[in-house]
Amino acid sequence: MKTFYSIILLTGLLFNSLSLSAQDSTKTKKITEYYISLANVSPLNVSIKYKRQLKNNLFFKVGLINLSVTENDNLPSISTSYPTHHLAISSGLLFGLEFRKAITDKFTFYHGINLSFSYSTSISKTDNPNLPLNERKTTSLSYSGAIPYTLGLLFQLNKHFFLSAEINPNITFTTGTNSINNNRTFASSLSLGTNYGVLSLVFRL
């Protein structure tokens, strides 16, 4: 949980510094956008991103990603099974550069490279009296670093609101631990990031 709060604090400070630099600028007003993104429905996985125009077609972005909390209890109806409780939490931080190309008055294509870091924890508990006390609770931790490349379309609804859809092919490196066996795992993969892409509601200042 400390990692989760640290990520939120760091992103807040970045947002604040970017906003102050924007207020100090005496040049032509730059575009500022805020994204609320949905990457998955079950479990719910959302992201909050901030994008700031640097040049005509170049943007900088920073955001909180993979924000998800899942909690459930299993109360079996048969006497041979035991109640279990499961809690999963994830969060992450993303930085990137984005290039844009207007296709029509309404559609804009954007693409760019990013760096992301994610943290997740999973805690499972069981009331099984046949297990030793130290084995009734299992905690798994996972840390991931990724290099996603964003490909997306931005659709203008009106002056201030847009919709966007994107995919994020990426290279991911993951390490994790498990409290039961204390083993540390390492893995790398190449994937699309999410199965169905990311949909976002965008507010532009």
C-alpha cells in the first residue's frame, strides 16, 4: 500500500509542476488534456492521464495506470470446503511522448513511445484448520516495467470533449514473490498490453 500512495503522490507533484509551468508561459496557449480511460471491465481497470502540448504536434503525457481493486469472499455451501477471502490491488505510473497527425476535422491519429511501471499485490486467506497458521494466508507481489508504443485515434465531440481509442503493443519485464515458497520469479513478454485496447473520455482545456 505504501507503494500505491507513493505513486499517487509523485503523479500529483508532476501534475502540479506542469500546471505551474503552463501558467508562467507567455507564449501561445498550449493544449492541455485530461483522460479517464477504461482498459478492462472485469476486474475494473482504469487510468487517469494528463497530456500537455510541447510543440505543434508533440505532446508530453503522464498518468496513473492499471488502477484496480478487487475483493471477494467465497462461502461454500458444502461442509468439505472452507471460506476464503481474496483481495487484489494494482496501480502504476506512465510517462511518454506523443506525436499527432490530423486526418479530418474530427479525427486525429496519435502515436508515441512510453515508459511504465506497475505494482500489484494479491492476498488470499482461508479458514482451513488443516493447514498450518502460516500457510492460511498467501501474499503475492508483482512489479512490472514496460515499454509500450501507443497507436490511437482521437475523435472530437465538441470544443472540449473527445473520445479516444488506442492499443499499446509493449515489451514487459516482470518480477514477483510469493509468501508461501519465498521464490522470486522473472519474466519478459511481448503483447498488446490489454486484450481489447483502451477507451477514453477526454476533456480539453
